[in-house]
Amino acid sequence: MNRVRSIVINSILSVVLFLLIMASVLVINDAHAVQADAAAVDQVVYLQLDNAPPVRDLAQQRLAPLE
């Protein structure tokens, strides 16, 4: 009798776990994704700072050769 009860309880827990996983997958899948070009629609323009201290331009930086 104990074995039957444990089998029933384990199967109910397995079904509940499966339903929880499926519900979370459906909720995550239904979420609206943000489009990559969403910022381009707003046409945000950043102005150059006039009073900012000069900084080093990392794009122009070169690496020293390894010897």
C-alpha cells in the first residue's frame, strides 16, 4: 500500500513539475522582444560636450609588438 501511494504521489508531482515548466516556457515565449532598431526610430542626437576635459581616444591606440 505504501508503494502504491508513493508511486501516485511521485507521478502527481511529476505532472505538476511538467506543467510548471511548460507554463514558464509559454510565458517566456510569449514575451515581446525588443527590436534592435528601436533606438533608431526615436532619432536621439547626442551633442558634443564643450566643457569636458580631453580624454585619450582608444580607437587610435595601437598595441606594442611582442618580442
